[in-house]
Amino acid sequence: GGNDYPESVNAGLDDALQMAWRDDAIKVIVLVGDAEPHDYRDDPWDRYLALSEVASGAGVRIHTVSASGMGGRGEVAWREMALVTGGQFVFLTYEGGGSGEPGDETSHHVEGYNVSDLGSIVFSLLKQEVESQR
């Protein structure tokens, strides 16, 4: 709702990748957004690809959650970050919902999807990560 489309996705990823991970940690980033990366003169919009490679090399998986309103270029970026790191691309459906509730429509290029709220989506992603490490 900040009307600042696009967003500083690269800066956020860069900060997240600077975390001091414990050796035994399950390394996961859940990136939630509704706009593509900014294209700054000193930080091109597609730097997310290089950051995704860094994450992958460090064993960090990026799950991306695309909110309603994400344009085509942003959807591509979110899908690529998940793909490069072995994460999942998921999306929120607020179109057709009321009062912040999930709706049943989306502008994303998908078919046959289930509708859930953000908290349940993030919980499910993290639960899968933990269970895969057992």
C-alpha cells in the first residue's frame, strides 16, 4: 500500500543473505511481495539472479510468495528466485476476497490452485523444510 512500485527486492535479499547462519540451521528465506525489483542505476533490477545463485551456493532456499497485483516481470523474477534455489513459487489470491480474506481469482499464470491465507502458506512451506531435514 506504499504506492512505491517497484520495490527494493535486491536490497532485502542482500540483507537476508548477510545473516550469520548456524551450521546446523535450515536455511530458508520466505520472500513476500507485490512488485518487481527496482531498477536503480547502481543496482539493476535483475541482480536478484546473482543473489539467488549466492543463496543456492550457500544452501539457502528461497520460497517466493507473490501477492495480488504483481505484474508479469515481477512474476518472472519471483519464479526465477524460487527455481534457482530449489524453492517454491506460491501466490496470494486477494482478488474477489473481502476484508483481507483470500479470494478465488488471480492474475498469475497458473491453473488448478488451492486457496489459503498467508499464515497457512508460510507455515506449510516451513513445515516442509523441517520435515525434509528429518
